[in-house]
Amino acid sequence: MAEMKEAQRKKRQMKERHRQEDSISNAMVIWNTEILPHWDTMKGTRRVRELWWQGLPPSVRGRVWSLAIGNELNITPELYEIFLSRAKEKWRSYSETSSVNDSESEGASLADRESSLDLIKLDISRTFPSLFIFQKGGPYHDLLHSVLGAYTCYRPDIGYVSLLFFPPSTLTVDVQVFTDRIELTDNFIVFTLRHLVSSI
């Protein structure tokens, strides 16, 4: 009797799983064939809102969020690379500087350097620790480190402040960005615009 109930439960679970997979597959087709190619005319429709609330299929999630937020600042992959290289240069010079006197002679106080460099490392190590994806050696550690460093150089008037890691880490998990340079740039664009909106 118990075996039969267990078999029925597994059958129901399998049926529900197939239903969810079919739903995701159908939604993906709709997004890719009907909505994304006509984004400008479709984005404000009731149908798009309803589909969005049902959940974006993982395969279109990054593209939809990028289109929805836009790129009003015209951040290009080249601009991202410029700010990322500046951040890497600062990290390199910081690691080569060993004393407080050396850092002060370069025109930056130790406190400034700690807030923009050491704090990034500290915050990344505390980012969703139970997931083990942002910690050193995790799949998104370098991506998050790069985005935060590039942003710090992009907005030196703000610099890096504690907990600034949260928007890009959340978007990285939600959008499932990988280490492709164009996608890194998209993550940087989304993060920058998100931060600007939240700071107003």
C-alpha cells in the first residue's frame, strides 16, 4: 500500500515537472519569436507584463532585463574595458605598495585605498556566503570583482562603499551572466543604471 502511494506521488511530481518544463518552453518561444524581435512596440503591453509576472525563462532573462533597463549612459564594451583596466592598474599598484608612506606619496591616503580596494575584497567574501559562488575560487568571484572595480573607477566621486556589491551580485545570479565580455558589459550597464536610480 505504501509503495503504491509513493509511486502515485512520484507520478504526480513527474507530471508537474513536465508541465513546468512545457510552460517554460512555450514562454521561451513566445519571448524569442513574438516579443523580443518587436520589443519597442511590445514592452508596454498587458501581455508582456503578464508573461513577465509568470517568470522569465532563464534563456531570455538577461536580454529582457537589459532591454527593460536600457543604456541611457551609452556604456560600451570599450568604455567598460577602460574602467576595468584602470581598476586593475590601481589594484596592481596597491599590491606593490607596502608602506603607508609610499601610499601617501602617491597622492592617496591608506584609508582611501582601503575603502576602494580592501573593502571590495571583504564584501565579495561576504556575498551570499551559503551559495559559494562569489567567494574566491567561485564561478562569479572574478566577474563581481571586475564589475565593482570598474564601477569604482567609473564613479570616483562615489568610490566604493560597503554593500555596493548587492545590486550587481543579485543581477548576476538573476541574469545568469557568464564571463563573456559583452555580457560583463551588460552587467556593468545594468548595475550602473540601477545604482544611479537608487541614489536619486
